[in-house]
Amino acid sequence: ALPISHRSIRGMRAGVQYVGAIHETPAVNDGEDCEAEIVYGSSPAHALDPDRSLRILQAELRRTPSDPRTRYYLAREHWYRRQWAAAQEHFEFTAEHSRFPGERADAWLYLARIHLHCGRADTARTCCLQALAINADFREALMLLAEMSDPDNAARWRAYAALAENRNVLFVRAG
């Protein structure tokens, strides 16, 4: 059978509610594992109004200031704009308060990248290790550690990364 491509698909049971002002997620966890791979993209509308998501998330933050998911996506909006201090603040909140391990590990990885960009390599390595403490199968965190290590350690981190399968990561980014 050939794969089927869809522009939009909803694979949830009837009555499932989606939550979140943006990047909506189903408000259900029935404990069942799912082997589906979902590939996300952005709408062409983003080019027409590149600040739309930021405005929506800022409004949502005023409404629910302690929601880690809102803070995570708001941090990413700041990351995209290279607003390091604002991104760091929201990723730190997410890393501390999210109940979702994939989200926490990803926040730690972003924090590592922010610290590295700002010249704080030791703190960046510590953040990478925090991500790996949550998910030792996180290839991107292992590769970043390799990038920040001396040649002997870098080779070891790359070997570990080659074994990683990215189970339970929030996003698998290209590269």
C-alpha cells in the first residue's frame, strides 16, 4: 500500500477537546502508546503576520501565567527572534514546572543553546546534561555535548548519539 498524504487530519475519538491558544493539543491521555509520526509545518499565513503567534501567546500568558506549555511556546517565539533573555526566562520556567518530560528536556536543550550562544559553555554543558537526565535517548542533546567537548569526549558523545533513537522527544529537528 502506498502512503496517503493529507493536508489536515484529526485522528481523535469524537468528543476530544483540544487545549491551548496555539499549538493545540488533545486534552486526553488514555495511556495507549501510538507509533504515529506527525510532521509539523507552518501555514503560509505566518508570512503575512509573523507576530501573530507571539501576540496570541502573550495574551494567553496574561490569562494563565503559570502554564508551562504557554511559556514553552512563548520562549520559542523569543528564541526565533534571538531575544535570548526572554527566551531563557520562559524556558527556565518550563524546565522547572512542566509535567511533560519531553517538554522539560527540550527546554533544557534550548537553555543549553542560549548559554552557549552567550559564551557560557560550562552552563550550556550542565543544561545538556539536565536534558539527558530526563531523556538519555535525546540525540540532539548528545550531539550538542559532542560539539562542546574536547576531541576525545566528542567522539564518545557522538558514539552515544549514534545509538540514540529519539524516543520520547518533543521534536526531532533536522540537522
